[in-house]
Amino acid sequence: MTSLPGDSDKGGSAAEPRPVVCARCGTPARTPQPTWTCSVENSTRQYFCEGCSRQNLRAIEGRLDSAWW
């Protein structure tokens, strides 16, 4: 693609991915892991690590908010 004169791609910076933290136990990860669970509660995306997901599998499948587990 050709840029117009005076346009530059150098002015903006790409947003760096924010580290992901388990909403239950606080385990950090650079990016969402394939074994983690993502839940949208009250329009907010929350991630849960593999351990917390396994411990609360029935509550997750029952669609209970994390406040109930």
C-alpha cells in the first residue's frame, strides 16, 4: 500500500499487550494461555489459570459468576 505524501507510519506506536493475570489467584502470564479460561462478567473480561479453572469447572459450566465460587 502506498502512503500519501506527509503521512508516516512512524508516528503511532503499537499497543503493547498487557500481561494477563488470573482473576482468582493472581498467577501472571504474558499472554492468555490455551489452557486458561476467559470469562466475561459485567462486561469485563477475566482470565482464570488452569488450576483455578479445574477447581471450579462445575461452577464455570453452570455459568455461575466467579463471585459464587
